[in-house]
Amino acid sequence: MYKHGKYPVTEKKAVAKGIFDFTISCKEVAEIAQCGQFVHVAAEGFMLRRPISICDIDKEKGTIRIVFEVRGKGTEKISDIKKGDLIDMIAPLGKGFKILEKGKKAVCIGGGIGTPPMVAVAKEYGENATVISGFRSASAVILQEDFKAQGNNTILCTDDGTAGMKGFVTTALEECLDKEKPDIIYACGPSAMLKAVVDIAKKNGVYCQVSLEERMGCGVGACLVCACKVVKDGEEFYAHVCKDGPVFSAEEVVF
Amino acid sequence: MYKHGKYPVTEKKAVAKGIFDFTISCKEVAEIAQCGQFVHVAAEGFMLRRPISICDIDKEKGTIRIVFEVRGKGTEKISDIKKGDLIDMIAPLGKGFKILEKGKKAVCIGGGIGTPPMVAVAKEYGENATVISGFRSASAVILQEDFKAQGNNTILCTDDGTAGMKGFVTTALEECLDKEKPDIIYACGPSAMLKAVVDIAKKNGVYCQVSLEERMGCGVGACLVCACKVVKDGEEFYAHVCKDGPVFSAEEVVF
Amino acid sequence: MADLKVNFAGVEFKNPVIPASGAYGYGREYEDLYPVSLLGGISVKGTTLNKKDGNPPPRIAETYAGMLNSVGLQNGGVKKFLNTELPYLKTKDIVVISNIAGATVEECRELAALIDNSDADMIELNISCPNVKQGGAAFGTKCDSAAAITRAVRSATTKPLMVKLSPNVTSIVDIAKAVEAEGADAVSLINTLLGMRIDIKTKRPILKNNVGGLSGPAVFPVAVRMVWQVANAVSIPVCGMGGISCAEDAIEMMMAGAQTIQLGAAIFNNPYAPVEIIEGMNKWCDENGVRSITEIIGAVKPW
Amino acid sequence: MADLKVNFAGVEFKNPVIPASGAYGYGREYEDLYPVSLLGGISVKGTTLNKKDGNPPPRIAETYAGMLNSVGLQNGGVKKFLNTELPYLKTKDIVVISNIAGATVEECRELAALIDNSDADMIELNISCPNVKQGGAAFGTKCDSAAAITRAVRSATTKPLMVKLSPNVTSIVDIAKAVEAEGADAVSLINTLLGMRIDIKTKRPILKNNVGGLSGPAVFPVAVRMVWQVANAVSIPVCGMGGISCAEDAIEMMMAGAQTIQLGAAIFNNPYAPVEIIEGMNKWCDENGVRSITEIIGAVKPW
């Protein structure tokens, strides 16, 4: 079930260079949205919509949050939307993360702009969630306060060591798992990172879900362009990020 | 000599249904602009610029005025430009009206949205100018106060008689010429009206200049799309509205 | 309310608006927004004899006022269509156009024979897919091969047969005449123009297939021209498509000679486009004293 | 500051940016804004033996991200070009490309012979104008006629000869090979795609010529694809054009295989486009460690 409409942007922040944080008032969307799903946003003057993962959902206030990076002229156009203006989106779309019952422990891993979808999922686990996020450098770090505010344990990594520990999220993950094995691992980020995370999860026998990205068309499963190779019952085939994903179980994904 | 730039719209009025009046601060353009010339305006998101005749020029203030009608999505986009925003234009372009020495008498004829360019030219003649303008009906009447304010005699015609006299500008012109022959006639409007005006001027032996319109490309005489048939020394050929015009001597034009 | 009904190649359409093959799946994906039954018809995803996996991603690239795609006919095969998708669509009061896209003449003939025994209302033979190694455009860019495959498919079905033409040819009129001569009941055009985009950062083509099919408003004037030429050269009806994104475009395409219209890319930008076009056509007809939409078909008066 | 110099078909260009024939007159019209000498070259308005009046107006129609034109080669004839325009351009330190567009093979041969005795640096033989009754695209849509006219013109001049190709063909590669075999020193592509727009209010084509040539960003992906195919099929250099409107487009076209680029429609929207592209190329090269623009020619790595 999804909606298509124009909804007011009630808050707009620039959280890092070229990274924007929109809060959108869309009761009908917030009501049915699940963490891990995405919204498909129209960029005025551009043919294709831009898929943006849902960062946070507030069902009481009837709002959702999206945190996105300006990667080209299309996302730049979206970033021009002013507070109070309307944003045209199809939402919520795709399959979200599986949430385990209360008391279970989760490790959420975000690489760069893959970090935003971890906010909503980590919130479900509060202090039972450890959020490992990695960025190029201090200037690119986002959302750490959000994770802390919802009680998550946070481990921050930067490639150049200008913030948190120097190094990759995978190193942090392995140290984490040596201490204690969580019940589930969630990951979103560059595919090289995802592949490494999946290998570590497998080695440690921890169930893992990853959120994938691919150039997208309709966003609802009609046009079949956003193909990603998956394997089920030993058979490899192309599933579609927009409808079968963006969240997949690690064992399904063929990197 | 022309300029290309983005200039602030300092005043914006809706003067009739779908007709807008912009005052643009563009000293470098106003300095060299002549009545009868046009500006070539970019419409965001559209490939082609829209040619709009210059309505008035204030060389002291360094401003020009354009009064244009929303005819399609492009002109609608231009009409969305807000007071204080910048308008992208190439200006001034084309050949303007020939202005006779002080004391000469002129009749200026505007049909509908062909009326605006008559403001600047009639201003040159003050009380020696009679402005005949025709509109569909009272709701479409524009610029009458401007003509009166600059001392012109005005004759207003509407097709349905809801304002001024009922009938066409050509009838009014003939009555006018029966009383007194002016030294020059200027006309801008639908080509059927122009043809009729030219015939009347010829019959009365009065020199006449008309401002023509044609779908335009570059606006500066490079692309040759805005062709209009003219005759010189008995030879017919295609001149171009943007560079050889928009103002032509009546005897040149092949209707 | 104007009458939007059109009889196209003997098939009654309640209105002339049809989502193009590959743009609308099998009609399920947009049911969240509006019932597919509002539409005149649906040209379903191109079907092959066996399940087809399609091309590796990326399969889409944005262009100015358009997009390139290189899906490569990913589909579940004709059995899945007949057993799962067709029965669903037949409950929807909509003309079902079965789009077939075999890799060989024989496969197309087999597909037509299977569809012939089904409830599908019409067959659209795709001889112009730019994204497959075998078949596809290879059939549609030469008169003899276009004629041969039409003949084979014609022999296998009595259902109304529409042939979808490629614009990547010197004379689409010649191809249209060739398929008409072999008994096609209608032609649909244009399929996509072959295009390419390169990511200048990586120096790699954006599409993994290197090239793909261009669709969207960018191609509209080419489509209008080809529809006009073909409609004036053949006596079978034309289904016009290529860059239609609003009611005015659809009306322009019908004035050029199209009896029905298809749209694709526009739906990705605006999922409501098909219904907005139907409403817009109705409004335009009422405002212009047009009682039946059929009055505007081929109404353009050339200079 | 990167080195933007390119040696194209034996001619030195200070940079690869060239206004396309018909878009820039004879270089006088934009001198109010910037000196034409900033540009690498100019392809002048298509020239015929005698003065040509062109088609009746309207000659232009807007399309989504593009435009149609049907000027029909209005020009003052070759004598006026040689006596008035060429001497002016020769004072401007810019490569002058004389674009010839005869209605017959013989006229093209005569034109080439006259240009051969002039100071023009290069000849561009237009065998792809979509807007004239005789000649034009008629030459450029068949291999044998394209070869025949190239042969005739080649025999009449020793100047570098570039042949401008039509995209309205099934295989532009075949046409390119045909003109290469007859001694063309280079090919330029793409000319415009044939299109049409209809005014639905009047039910008349917007262009008095009914159809016209589509240019502008809309056609860019088709142009990139064709340039890529041709550059990989012939050994003579390619001048790439079709919808280029910014430096990134120009770089993409060169990566596809173009040694020089032309632009037209973009100039109507932004008169500064040619100089902005030159500046943008320079900036991009500097930012990407490219010393000479020639490094990016054909740099695309297909999948």
C-alpha cells in the first residue's frame, strides 16, 4: 500500500556539506511507513524520481524524515525545496527491515549516506542497539546525536580518523562481535562495505539484512529496471530493489 | 548593439486577465533601447526565448517596461517571475520605429496585445499623437491611462462595444484621417488588422510603419527562422523579423 | 462528457489510452492509486516463451526530457502470463493486449499460437526491442524480415494482430507497408530510439548494456512525424506512442493519425498520467465541441 | 589551464568547440557579446550556388528540451559568401568551415571547386538537410548516393573534406563507411532528426513545411550513441554534435569518440554557451588532471 501526493516540508536542515535533512508532514504516509522503506521524490524539470530512504517516522506527529545527499542536478533541485513548500513523493515504497521482538539485540551499520535508514531501525531497539557508522571524515559525520538521543550505543569511524576511531566499520563490527553476538545485523552503504559485513555476519552466524541501491524507474515494481541479482533455492535471478527490496536478507544477495 | 543579462523586475502588475506589466531595472539596456525594439526573454525550463516588445523606456531611471500576454506554458513561466526576481533577457533587439521631428503628427494603432509598443512611440509625440487601440471587450482593455498621462488623444474600440466605441480600429482610423491627415501612422496587431491599416494609409498617402511578429529562434539574426516576406526594388524575398524588423515600412511588407 | 470510445482493429476500447508494454507490468502495481479498469487497455510486459532474466543493471539512465532503458525483456514466460496474469486482468474490464517478443520467428509463431487459445483481446508483436541480442530490432529494421515474422505470426492466430515498429530505420513507412501486406491488423509506433549516455566521472556507459532505448517527451516530435507518415501510407489503424505525457500530447498524436495511444515513461514521473490524460481528453472535447474523440483522428490539415 | 588544441583532419583548432552550420550565421551576430575568435572554429550557414530563399514561415517550433526548424537553407549564395563573409571571418583567427549544400551532385561539385580556390580552411558537405525538396537528406540516406556525391566533391577539392551525416537512417555506420571509402577526411554527425508538431487549436502543423529537423538536448543520447558507433567503425575523425548544451555534454561527446564538437540550438537559449563550454572544458580538465583535451577523445570504456 502506498500513496502519491504533495506534502509540506515542515523542517529543513543542512546537516553536513551537501547533505539535507527534511521533515515532511504526511500523515497518510507516516501511518503505514516502516523503517527501511523509501520515498520516491520528483525533482522539478527532471524525468526520473529520486529514491530516498526513510530516516525516521513519527506516527503521532504524522511526519517522516529523509536525509539525503546532493549527488547531481536532480537531488540538487530537491534540496532547493524550501521549508513550507510541497514535496512530490510516492511513498512509502518497498520492503523494510524485519524487527525482532523486544529484548533482542541489534547491530546497525551505516556507511556514509547509508546511515540515515539506521535511525528508524535502531530506535526500535533503544539501548539494545549498537550503531556503527562510518564516514570519510569528520566533516561528513551525520546523525550521531539522533542515535544517542534514542539510547543507542554508537561507534563512529572515519577513514581519516578526524572523528571517532580511524578505520572501517567492518573492523569495528568484528570487535563488537568478539564481545557479544547480536540477534540481528542491519547494514546500508557502499556495496563493498555490504559484502564485507555480510561475510562477517555469516562467519559469526548472525542473521543479517542489507538495504540495497540501484538506478530506479517507476519505484513500484512495474518497469523492472532496478534489478539486483539474488539467489533463492539455489537459483540465481534478478529481483528488483524497489519492490522486492530495498531490504534483503544477506543470504539472498549475490554481490 | 545589444546586451545579455539577468535584470531585476522592480514592478509587477496584472493589468488584465492573463496580461502582465513588468518594470525591469536594466540601465545598460535602457540607455540604448529605442521604441519599437523588443527583448528576448528566457522561460525557465523551455528551449526557446520569448520575444516581447518594449512598452516603455525610462532612460533616467534606467528601466524598461514590458507588457505581455500569457499565451502558453512558456509565457506563463515568465509571468511567474516575482517582483525582485531576475529576468534573463537579450536586449534591446531589432529595428525600432522611425520618429519624426518635433511638431509632426502621428496616429498610433494597437490591436489587443499589439498595443504596448505604442506607449513609447506615442510618448514621443505627446498631444500630437492620436492612439487608436482595439480590444475584444472591456475586460481586455489596457494602457489607456498611460496614453492619457503622456498627453495623447485616445480612441478606444472594442469588438463588443463594452468599452469605447463598438467596432474595429480601422473604422476609427478612417474617421480620423477624414478629419486630418497625420505625418505618420504606426501599427502593431493581428496581421489582418495590419493589412487593413496599410491599405487605408496607402489610400490616404500617409507613410506607415508596422511592427510584425513571427515565431523566433535566436533573436539576433543568426538562425533565420523568423522569416517574413518583404519586397524591395520589386524583388520579393524573406527578411527576418528579429534583425530587419520587427518594424517595417508598410510598402515593404507582403501580406 | 464526450464519447471516448474507439473501435481499434475491431476491438472496442472504452477510451484510447493504453499503458505501453514494459511500463505498467500486468496492471497490478498502480492499483493502490486507481483501478486499472479506468484505462482503455493495457499492453502487458513483453512475453517470451520461457522465463527471461533480462540484462544486468544499471538498466536505466536519465536524459534531457527522457530516459534510456535496457531491461531486455525480463519476464516470467508465456505460461506464467497465461496462468497468473491474464486471468487477473480479465476481471478488470479492460482490453488486454498481449505483447510477444520472441528471439526467433518460430518462437513468435509459438507464442502467437498459445495466445490465440487464450482470452487475450489482441496481440502486439514486438519486432523492435533494441535491448536483446537475438530478435528484437533485428526483425524490425528490414522489410523482408518484418514481413516474414508477420506472416508467420499471422498464420498462427486469428486474434487482432498489431505489429510494434522501430523508429531506428530510414523509412518506417516501408516497414509499415510490409507488415500490412502480410495481414497485420494494426501497427503501433514508435518503439524507443537507440541512445547512449556516458558517466564522464567513470568514463563508462551508464547502462551496463552500453546502449538502450530512448523514451519520454524528448522523442515526441519524432513519434508524431512517424505516426503522421505511416497513418497516411497504410490503411490499417495506427496506435501512436512516443513521449506522450499529457492530454494535449495525446490529442496531438491522434490528430496526426493515431486511433489509440500508448504512454510509458510519463507514468514513472507521474503515476496518474494515464487517468489525467483520459480526464483531459474529455475536458478538451467538451470545451471544443467534440462529441466523439474519433472526430479528431487524423484531423491535422497539412500545409 | 589545460591544452584544448586539437588537430582535426589536419587542421589545427585552438579548441574543439564549433558553432554548427545555421546556428551562428557567419559569426557577426554574437560579436556584441564576445569575439568569435574565442571559438575553435565556425561552420558557416549552408551555402548554395545561387541565392536561396528558404521555406515559408513558421520555420520553428518548440519541443520538449528541443526545437524543430525548417529554414530550408536560406542563404545569399556562394559568391556572397566568398566576397563578403569569408574575408570577414578570415580576419578572426578562427577555423572557417565552409558548409555546402547543393541540390544536385553537380552543384555540390561546383561549390567545392569554388571553395577550393578560397581561403576557407575546411569544407563540410551537407548531405543530410531534412528541409529541402531536392538534395539534402536524399543524398544522405543511401550508401550509394552518399558515396557518389562524396566522390564528386572529393574530385573537386584538396581541402579537408568533412561530410555531415543524417541520423534518419537504419545504419549511420554504413553511410559513414561509404563516405570514408570515397575519400572523406572526416564525418560530422548528427544532423537533425525529422520531427513534427501540430497546433491542436488550429489542427495545422506548426511548421509551414509540415515537418522539420529536431535539435536540442532531446536528441543528445541519440547523437552520443551514433558518434560512438561511427567512431568505432571508421578511421577518419568524427565531429560530434546533437544536443550539446554544456561542458559536461561536450566532454561526454568527446569520450564517445568525437575529436571536435558542434553546437546549435543551445546557443539560441544561451548565447554564451560556446564560450561557457570552452571555459568548462578547461576547468574540468584541470580538476581531473587532464593536460590535453585530446586525452579524453574516445576514452569511454564499454562494458
